Amino acid sequence: MSDTAIAAPPSRGRGDTSGYSLVEVLAASVLLAGVLLAIMTMFVAGGQQINSGKLMSKATSIAQDVLEEFRRLSYRQSYQILDDTLGSDANTRLVWSSATWAEGDTPPANLDYQDLLKEWKRRVEGGPIDLAEPPDADVPTAERHSGLPQGEMTITVRGLAELGDDPDEETFEDASLIQVMVTVRWVERKRERSVVFETLKI
């Protein structure tokens, strides 16, 4: 019978420990945080770009709809919609602002014109869809125009003597054509933005 020696398991030295060191864990955490931060920044920037595009599309749509209404109006109606008082034909320029216009307190007196201006004001500033409702009515959000952030619309109507880069202004009754310019402004991330469209009435 032979004697066999049983070998003892090799002992591990201090340099042979398994697992990660604290420095490696910290480095991996910093790397992961950097990747997550970059991804989150991309998502935020993407969301802002989408929102910016929506606001631009809405402002463009509002301005173009207003110009379409002006194209349907006659030559005289295109300035009387802003001021139908006696002697308005003698004006050379009229400017309407949704921020300062108050229904019933300022021209026009024509109720159809007032309804159009009231609807344009509510589209850009927000408010109830139903024209019978006052602007501060308690109307559910789903039944309101969302408007634009700090939205404002300015309509400028000018009588022009002729076409050109910088034509002279003429009274509406003597003008060869009328220029209608629609400017829609809003505030996006503390920065004012705007779109401007114009058309001519001959």
C-alpha cells in the first residue's frame, strides 16, 4: 500500500484578489453618467426643435389664413375692415394690433368686420372658440384656441402710388394698389420670433 500525499490548495497572494477596485467603479459611473447626460440633452434639444416647428407652423397658418380673407375682400373692404369711419378713404396707412384692439371700443363698427378681427385676435392670443363667449369665460381647454405664447398679430394696410421697392404712399381713394402686411409675433424660450406675409390688392 503506497502512501499518496494530498496536495494543499495553493494560497492566494494579496495581488490576486478578484473584483473591481473603487477607482474602476467610479470611472465606469462617470462614463455612464456622461453617456446618459448626452442622450438626455439630445432628447431635450429634439423636443425643443419639434415644439419650435409646431409654433412656426401655427404662426404661418394663422398669417396665411388672414391673407386669404383679405384676398376675398374687395378693394375698399381691405382697408375698411380696420377702419370704416367716415373719411377713412383719405388715410394712407392703417395699422391694427391684436394687443391693443378692443372689441366695440375702436373701429370698425361693422359687426361682420368685428367678428373677423375678434377671431384673428383669439387665434393668435388664445381664447374660447365660440364667438359668443367673452375672452375670460370659463371654457374647457379642449374648447379653446391654444394661441401662441405671448402671441400678437399686427396688420398694416398701405395705399401705394405704384409698384416698386420703396413706393410713395397714397390715400386709399387715390392709390393704384393696396399693400396688406400681416405680422405674427410670439415668444419662444425668452426670444421673440415672428413671421411676415404680404399681398397686394389692385
